[in-house]
Amino acid sequence: MDKKKYYSWILYDWANSAYATIVLAGFFPIIFADYYASQFLETTRTLVLGIANSSASLLLIVFAPILGLFADKKNSRKIFLVFFGLLGITSTLILSFIGQYNWALASIFFSISLLGFMLSNVFYDSMLLSFENKSSYDSISSYGYAFGYLGGGIAFVLAILFLFINQNSTYELIINKKLVFIFASVWWLVFMIPMIIFWEDSKETQVYKSRTLKDTFKYIINDKRIFYFLLAYWIYIDGVDTIIRMAVNYGLTLGFTSNDLLLALLVTQFVAFPGTILINKVAEYKNTEFGILFCLIVYLIITILSYNLSTIMEFYFIAVLIGSVQGGIQALSRSYYSTLLPEGRDCEFFGIYNMLGKFAALLGPLVVGYITYLSGSTRFGILSLSIFFLLGIFIFLKHKITRKNYAELDK
């Protein structure tokens, strides 16, 4: 294996994870509420922020399969990754120069930065197939996610420490915390440089010049191995993403403080580093299918424990459990999917993969919200996520049987 190529790929996850933790999950919602849109009521701010998030996701759903198909035809993963990475970096940097109350401009550039982040990941994920040994996909994918969580966590802690140390500063960028946008942009750019220098796309990839998206979806429907896996992935990753998105809100409804929840988020972030590597070892000991099913069973246990939790220590324990499998389920799903794809169509199929991931983010929160509304209890709302993991396990087992039958037919 080309070590420079391998480490440059790992470092890109380390690079853009600073955006995910500092901007997306951490500071932008706070700065938006306190600075860009402080003139609005909380309900209005929430609506505007939701529209900004959803707009980027909708654009990804539309463009990811098309751009993936085009990248395969041109054999140009790196060019697309760098272009959309720089789009995300530049848009994030611009956020630091947008003035108070300028919520519309802030929303637009946040949406553009999020779109650049998500689209660059389409081509980043597909690069996994450029490594020669398929048996190493689990390990490579796992280390990518593991160091991504570690890098994002370190960047987030450094940003918080800097603001804490300089809390008495009179510098406008520090007072309003907008300096974190510059920090995240520079971190992303600096650690993306090895990818720009050392990565070279394969010159021997088989390319199908006349393909259309209709051909892609027809292939997926006809190949039941891919179809059942994507269906299972769509359902269970919805549960995974919803737990990530709803955990803080659930903790608040139970009376935990924001400091408690911030600490729980940091616990999850740093546990995810060794946790992802540990899940990879579980997959190596048995196989990737076993590793995925193991993670889904743990998530099922998490939903049951969350329904019954009552103390902050129990919340921290659940945060540890989430961190132990969160990166593992993502890493193994990516590497496992890679082994199912036809040669020369990786960007195209990862466009569909990422599209489904964003579609999934729409259903879970709605189910939790609706069940909570009907029952009058957030506990029943969070417990409803067990359905996603039960269905995901059932359909994945069906996929497993289908793949075994295909393998027997190929003999």
C-alpha cells in the first residue's frame, strides 16, 4: 500500500471533522441565535436554521448521484473533492466576516459550506475503492473514521480553550465567537494539503461512457445484494443519525444542564476514536457482517436504556456506548458497501449511498417528534427508534442470505 496516499486519505477525515464539530454541531447554531438572528423569536430562528440545513441536504440529494456519475466518467475523484472542499472552506471563512443581524447572508453561506462539506465526502468515500486490497477496506475505513472523530474532538476542545482563555478580549471576532470559523477553515485547509499533494486517481479504472442515472437505479433494483443492503442501511442509519441529533434535546427534557450535555458530547467524540478501532477488531475476528449486526444490537440496547435513564451518570454511560459503536457502524457500512459495487462506478454508487443517508435524516426526527406528541413523553419518542434498528437487523439478515445465494450461484 502507498503509505503517503493512505495517510493523506486518513488526514482528510481529520481535516473536515473540525467543520463537523466546531461549525455544524457546535458554534454556528449558538452564534446564529446570539448574533446573526438575535432579533428573531426562538421559534423563527429555529425555522430559519432548519431551512438552511435542509436546503443543503436537498441539494445534496439532487446533485450527489449526478456528480458521482460524471466523476466516474471523467475518472476525477480528487478534482471534485478538492473543489467542493475549497467551496466549504471558503464559505466557512466568509461567515467570520458577516455582520450582526445579517441572518439571510449567514444562512446562505452556512448552507453553501455544508453543501461543500457533504459533497466532498461523496468523493472521499468513493476513494476507498482506490486501495488495492479489498480485505483491508474495513481497517482503512475504520481508521479514517477513528482519526476523524479524534481530530474533530481535538479541534473542538482547542477552539473552546482559546475562547475561554481570551474571554476578556475586546476583539470583535472573539467577543462574538466568530473566530472559530477562521480556525475551522484553516484546520480543514492545512490538513487537506497532503491529499492535494499525494493522492493520484487510478488510471486503470473501467469507465462506462453511456450510463445514466436511470441505468444506475435499474442496476440497484436488479442486484438484490445492493438493493437489500441499501434498504437496510437507509433504515438503520436513520436511527443512528436521529440519536446523534436528538440526544441533547432529550437530555434537556430530562432536566440535565447544557454543561452536562456538552461534556457528554465530548465523551462520545473521544470514545469514538478507540471505539471505532475496537469494532474493526470485532469485524476482523469474525467478519464485517457480524460487526454491523453487533453495532445494531448495541444501538437497540441504547434505545432501551435511554427510555429508562434517570441520572446524569446513566446519561454518560449511554454516551460511552454511543461513542463505542457510532464510528464503527459508519466505517463498516462504508467498507462493506464498497465490496458490493461494480468496477469503475464507485463515485456514482456512493452518490446514491450519501443521498440515502441524507434522506434518512428526515424520517427519524419526525417519528420521534410524532410519538412524543401522541404519548406526551419523550421517553416513548426515543424508544420508538428501536423500530429502526429492529427493521435494519431484519433486512440486513435478508441481504446476508441473498448475498450467500449469489455467491453459491457464482461457484
